[in-house]
Amino acid sequence: MNKKIIVILFACLSLMFISCKNQSSSETVSADSQLTNSMGSVILRDEGAEPVIIDAEKKEVIIAAEVNGKYFNSPTRHGVVFDMGSNGDKSVLRGLADEREFYQALIDIGAVPGNNLTMEDMKLGKTVDGQKLDVFVTWDGLDKEIPFAEIIRSDEERPMDIRFGGNMENAKAKRTGCILCLDSCAVGITSDAAYETGAVEIKKIGRYGREDVLPADGTRVSVIFRIAQDK
């Protein structure tokens, strides 16, 4: 009888040990399964999104995108938007990278977010702040980089001034996918400080993709963001 009790107790202890071990292993896997970028930072990336490329030495971030020919002739306030975001088909270029991962990449190269705009500011003609960025576009066969400003035409031309607005909390909450907005924005990760909030939608300053510069609709391009030398 005593032997049976000992056997039963041993079996119970063994099961408890295995259960605890499995739980411990599960927690380790969960911790280890956090997605990180090439800099080792934990990132958020929707399944199917392409990785953001980071060159820390050049202080640049590169994302893949596709030309959206719809906005050669229709106005938009969206320059680059992650195609899985709610505004994914409203931009001159459809971004193929997650805007949240893009934000972390800019942080990792040393860019400083402005975080100066609120949703209430979107109708008040405010200007985005943050690290100044030089933005370029290139594609297969071009053999050079061209300034992002050269792929955009506007009803009212102003010198482009792209800033790292930040807005990570709004970006996560709204999930619009906005990577580069063509006027100051409280949601887009970057936006053009040359145009105040509401410049496109309220003041009706049309901004378009340049069909005479960009390749055909659907063509894959690379968008390069660098920390500007002049701040």
C-alpha cells in the first residue's frame, strides 16, 4: 500500500515538474519571439509588411513603396502611406513597410521626434516640428536619387521641409499607415512643415504625384530618409 502511495506521489510530482517546465519554456519562447530590427530594437510589424532598411553609419532609413498613378491627377495630402493602413490607397506612393517599424528606425538612427501637434491642431493651421529630414526616391534603371520634392507638384509651390513629427501614439491608435504627409500632421510619422495643418483639405491646396517624373503606376521604388545636415 505504501509503495502505491509513493508511486502515486512520484507521478504527481513528475507531472507538476513537467507542467512548470513547459510553462517556463513557453514564457521564454514568448519573450524570444519579440520582433527586432537590425539595430536590435523591438518593433511592431504587420504580417506581410517588408522590413525597413537601416544604415546607421549614413543615418538613413529606406522603405520600399509602389507608385500610385491615381494621384497624378487627383489631389492628396498623403505622400507615403503603408498599404495595409486605413489610408493605404490615398497616397502618391503606397508604402510596403509598417509605419510603426519606420518610426523606430528613425529613432535608431538618432532622429528626434517633434511630438508638438495634437488632433485638435489639425484645423488650426499649426506647423509640425521635429528632426529635419532629407528625403529621396529612386528605382531600378534610374541610377540616381532624386529629391522627394521633385516627384510632387502643388497648386501653391513652397520649398519642401520634411520633419520627423513622431506621433507614435496617434499612429498606433489610428493605424492610418501614414509615413509621410504632404502637410503638417498629428498622425503621420513625418510630414511637410512647409504646409500647415489643414493646408490641403481646408485651404484646398492641391498636391499631386508628377507623372512626368515618376515611373508608371505600380512601379516599385525606394524612399530614402536621411537626417539633414542643416537643421
